[in-house]
Amino acid sequence: MGDEDNSLISIPQAILDRLTRVDMPKVRSVAKSEEMIEVAGVSIPVYECETLVLGSGAAGMRAAVELKRRGVDVLVASTGLFAGTSACSGSDKQTLYTTSTDYKGDNFVSYAEGLCSGGAMNFSTAYIEAVGSVDALGGLLYMGLPLPHDENGAILRYQTDHDEAGRATSCGPRTSKLMVKVLFEEAITLGMRILPSCSVIRILKHSIDGTEQVYGAIALHRDEERNAYGMIFIECTQIVIATGGPGELYRDSVYPRHCHGGLGLALEAGLELCNLTESQFGIGTPRTKFPWNLSGTYVQVMPRVYSVDQDGGEHNFLAAYYRNTREMVSNTFRKGYQWPFHSTRMLDYQSSLFDLAVFLEQQANRKVYLDFLNNPEPVNEGESFSLDDLDPDVRAYLENTEALFDRPIDRLRQMNPLAIELYRMHGTNLEQEPLEFTMNNQHMNGGILIDDWGRTSLRGCYAVGEAAGSHGVTRPGGAALNSGQVFGKRVAVAIKRSRKPHRKQSINTTSLSNVLAEHLEKAERFAGNTDGISAKEVQTEIQARMSNHAGILCNLDDVSLARKEATELRKKIEQRGIRAVSESTVGASFRWQQMALVSEAVLRALEYYISHGGGSRGARAICSEQGTQCPEAHRKDLSRYRFIAERETDRDEKLVVSFIEDTIKVSAIPVERAPNPERQFFEKGWGPYLLKEG
Ligand SMILES: Cc1cc2nc3c(=O)[nH]c(=O)nc-3n(C[C@H](O)[C@H](O)[C@H](O)COP(=O)(O)OP(=O)(O)OC[C@H]3O[C@@H](n4cnc5c(N)ncnc54)[C@H](O)[C@@H]3O)c2cc1C
């Protein structure tokens, strides 16, 4: 033991259970609508609302609650009520990034500068997220989110990725699930109308005075038996897309299963997307087992990291990368708050060299493990791991958290017992066995292009949460959850302000019947099609292509070839369709057709970016023999991974992607990153505010 005064803190099991085994409230579906529209001899039920929210993750539910509180008639339609990333994902301390009440408080301008520092994000959006985080947090606390605070009432904080100020906070491994829980409880109290097991497959729009405007959506509702496909029509004047990220894009992924997101839906509806080149990749347990991020304390306790080859041989593989034990373990520790892979952190023996090493072990068909029962093995002979030989930031952290215990498992129990509990719940006892992990795709920073009120390029259509392209190239851990909460409220304010007295829309019934007939025909074609490609084949092809060619290491030739193959797959699907095993499972065919389009759009954006001279940034290293930067390793030649440096000017634009006339188009729009918040004097701002609120 490094410090004799330390003693293990024991948290009662009931408390650990409450924060890890989260019970979700019972939700009643809205009553079946008796209103029908007859199309080609098929009865299609019709639902009505003012605003339709697609998705019931933390972002969608925040939008729904804020809308309902403002008196808007909302309907939430969701594929899986507690199925998305918010309800099913996490890490050691799943993070919410909000303005800090700790010590002397915070500074919104430096918060915003941090958010948009990686580029491709407007300062205005970042500033809105910084200021809005006060309200985002306040609302969640009011609804009962159990965030820890000190005796002064200041929420406890720590440092996360891309976070210079320590703005992170957490309820433990399941922060976002707890957010969904309290938001659902609030929604139920407010009498929210909810359609569970209901997937929207098409956004409908019509032209009013020459401008396209949302008027409804076609959905497949699993509990609907009045037609073979469960098809329904939902009439509405606004749609909030809160369908989460495209988690099914990659084979090597830490998203929960069945996260398709709504980017395909958006592209098909003609919406503009942005920043599709920007994602996050990092270490976690694979989705074939229990998809979970291994950030924070899981690595800050410095477990032994090793790989096992196909003959069962164990390898202390990090020793080939780092020059000495202290450097290796200190960078293992730093993965805690430098969790996402970042190309420049591969240089100078920093923490993303760890990611590269894990990725290359995986490519060599070796399995990689964290062993919490033993300390790391030495890099050089006679250089054993010692708590007295750590980089100063590492040593200070362990001292401050009073975790200077001999074994990693004891350090983990002291720093975060919930982290152990979580894996126990999911079948791995870290106190007895090692934990297999891999490099995975984790987050889409890009998405549907929105303005600072969450408005998309289609009138009446809004986007929030991971579906929205609100982030830039980098984002602090926890900023995703905050963004969903801030924009959840922003869209509600915008919708309330633009609201007209609700009156029946004038919908052209012939064009409605035509579009419904078109989707019935498509469903029929999927269901009765023995010649179609199977959804499994489409899934395997897309996911392999994305993981093999659009992961952390990319190059132009590879990406271009992958993009061409993705276009071919889309065309093949258009010709042959995707086979559905039965009429009630045509939803998967619609979803995989949309995923094929999304994968092509991501690859097209990457191809455009690299071929226009874009360099390595965020989650990806753009490898090339012409690159000026090259990672080095202690006993390994990494010259194959020479990469092109980031070009400063690329930070000042966003790449916008749209699907027009059967082609994916990419163009660049400028972003304004200079700090420009205007001080508003109370008396000057009050009047305009009152007029806008009505
Ligand atoms: C392992 C992991 C760890 C993470 N850790 C953090 C963290 O610490 N901090 C942080 O800020 N972020 C983190 N993230 C990211 C964050 O969890 C997500 O960005 C966020 O939860 C997304 O919330 P959402 O409401 O936008 O989407 P989701 O929670 O994914 O919800 C989407 C909803 O839409 C529904 N849906 C999808 N398609 C349709 C459709 N066509 N029609 C109707 N409904 C549909 C789904 O069923 C679901 O209910 C993590 C992500 C992962 C995978």
C-alpha cells in the first residue's frame, strides 16, 4: 500500500443497486385511433397532434416535456421507449457536461470557446449550450436527477475529455438512463401522449406559398393490427427528430443494438446534414458482449493491459509502444479523461498511442484485456510498476481521491464501486476475472444541420440530441447529453413562439393517398420478395465496410473505393429490395435501406474532405506517404501510419451533405468561431422578449 492512512470506503449494496439497476416507469400507450384513411383497399389509422417528437431518449423526452409544459399538443412516437443510447449506454461515470457551480464558478465564454475549439462549430451554438446548461441541469435536478453535491450545494465535478475546467458531473455509470427515467416520470405526470413501438419511416411535406413544410409522417406501429404492416399516418404541423445516432453503421461499435437513428429518414426527406466526417472512437467492451465505455476510473486505476494470441500466448503489447513503465501507465491513466482517439495524441508517446496499439492488436487477431487484479508489467527489465513512480498529474489524482492502494481492483473500489457493480450485473466479476475490450465507434458528432433554435432546412422540422449535427470536430465528454437537453428546451421555445392557433391543416388528400400507396407498395415488395437481399446481408456489408475503411485510420484510395461500393449497394437495394421474413417485419427493410444511404453519405463526406486536402482531426488520422506527422513507438515501426496534419482553415467551415436527384452532394459553409456574445441590457431586451413570448 502506498499510503497507510487510506481505508476502503464501503457503500451499502442498496445504494449501488439504486444507481445501477434503474427501474423505469410503466408507460401507457395512447388509445387506438378510430379515424381511418382508406388507400388501395387498406385501412390506415390516422393520429393527430400539433408536434410529433420522434424518439424517447433523453433529448426527445426533454423536448416533449418542455413542449407539453408550454401547452403544445405533443405526441411522442418511439421505436423503443427505453431502447436508445440514453437508456442503454454508459461508462464508469457517465458524464453530463454543464457549467460548474464548483468553487468560484464558471465562465460562459471560456466554456463556449472550449466547445468549439476543434472547429466546424459556430461560437453562437457553443455559447447557447454553455448558458443553457444552467437551465438544463436545473430542470433535471428539479425532476429528481440524483447528482451528487457538496454541503454547500455545489454539484461535484471532475475533468473529462477536451475539458480544461473540470465541468463534468455524473450520477454514476447510468446517468443518461436516470435522465430518461426522471423525464418519463415528468412526462407521465404531465399526461404526455406516447406511441411506443412506433417507427417513423417517412416525413411528409407539402408546399405552402412556395415553401416546403412538414404536414405529417408515416410510421409502422408494432401494436397496430388493422393492416398487415401496422402502417399509420400521423398528421402534425411540426416534427422534432430525436432519433439518436446511427449506431448500426459500424461492426466495431459500443452503441447498444438497434440504434439506427434518423439520418436516412432525414436525407430521404431532403434535409441537409452536416459534419458527417466527425465521430468518436475509443475503448470499450464490444457490443457482442455488453457495450460499455472504458473511460474514467476503469483506466485511471491502471490495470494490467495485455493481449492473447490465437495460440493462447499472453503479450504485454504496450511495452512495444511506450519507452518505460512510468510512461506506459501514466498514459493508460490519461485514457480516463482523454478517452476518444485523437490523431495528434498518437504523437510523442501520448495517450492515443494506446488506442493505436489496441487497434493493431485487434487487427492481428489478438484479444485485448484489462486485468484489475494485477498491476501493469514492466516495459524494461527491473522497472516494476510503482505508485511512487508516476507522472505528477497521475500521482496527484490518486492522492486526491485517496486511492493509493496496492491493486487496481482496490483502487477501483475506492474511486468508483459502481463501476465494479455494473459489470457484475452484466456477467463479469472484475474482482475475479479480466475484461475483454476493443476499439469502437461510439458517437456521431455530425447529423442534421440545425440553426441555433434547432430548426432544420425543412420548415416545421426540428432536430435535437445525437440526431442533430450540433457538435464540432471535438466535444468534451458529457456535451452530447447537455446539447440534447439545451436544444430540447430551445425547440420548445421556438415552436411555442411560432405557434398559430391550431386549426385543421389543408392537406391535399390525393397526394397523401399517393404517398401512402407508394409506401404500401414498397412494404408489399419487401414482404413478398424472395429475390431481395436479406437485411442481414446488407447489415454485414455496411458494417464491415465502415469499420474496415472509415475507422480511426483512413486514406483516400480506401475511402473512395468504399464510397463507390456503398453507392452500388444503394442502387442494388433500389432494384432488388430488402427481403422481409414477414409482413410485420418490413420495418427492418425500411431501416436498412436508410442505413445504406447514411453509410454512403458518411463515406461521400469523407471522400470530399480528404480529396479537398483535409487533414487528420478529431477521430481520424488521414494516412498518406506525403503526411508530415508520424507516430513513433519504442520497439515498433509505425511509419505505415504517417498522416497528414490538420489544415487550420478547415476549422472555419462545416461540410453540408444532401441527397438530391439520386446523388449525395457535399458543399462547405463557413462557421464563425470568434467569441461574440453581446451584452443585453435588461430594459432594452425586456420588451422584445415579451413580444416574442406573446
Ligand atoms: C457507450 C456510450 C457512452 C456514452 N457516454 C456519454 C457520456 O458520458 N456523456 C455524454 O454526453 N454522452 C455520452 N454518450 C452519447 C450519448 O449517450 C448519446 O449521444 C445520447 O444519449 C443520445 O440521446 P438521444 O436522445 O439523442 O438519442 P437516444 O437516446 O439514442 O434515443 C433515440 C430514440 O429514438 C428512437 N428512434 C430511432 N429511430 C426512430 C424512428 N425512425 N422513429 C421513432 N423513433 C425512433 C429510439 O428507439 C430511441 O428511443 C455515450 C454513448 C455511448 C454509446
